[in-house]
Amino acid sequence: MGTKEKLRERFLKMPSDFTFEEMQRLLEGYGYERSDKGRTSGSRVIFKNGDKRPIMLHKPHPGNIVRLYAIKQVMEDLRESGLIK
């Protein structure tokens, strides 16, 4: 099993210590690209993938751990896009 597959398996288990960098790598593996909304975006980050619905996340601070509600939201968005089952 490769690195991307391991990351996907980890994500599907909804770990409580999933980092923002892991989330970014996961989404990039599904073809999403990070897009900051400019200087006024603050911690908001948008991931775009062609005609699929964009995924918006708040970059966690002061730590680096993505909150469980955000993991659930991303999982739902990926399921609706047909990228995961």
C-alpha cells in the first residue's frame, strides 16, 4: 500500500489527530488545488477541483489539528463528488 492509500485509510477512520497538512495532501491526491482568497482571507482556505464543488476549510490555529466536524464535512463532500464510497 502506497503513501496516498495509507493517508486515505487514515482519513476514513476519522482520527482525532489529523493535521491540516495531511488534509491538504489528501485533497491534492483527489485532484484539488489550494486557493487562498488573497490577503483578506485570514485562515480560510478553498480547495478547487474543476467542476466539482469547492471545499472550504479554516486552517486550524493555534494548533495544526483539523477538527472532527471539518473531517466529516470533507468526507461528505468527497462522497457527494463520487470520489470516495
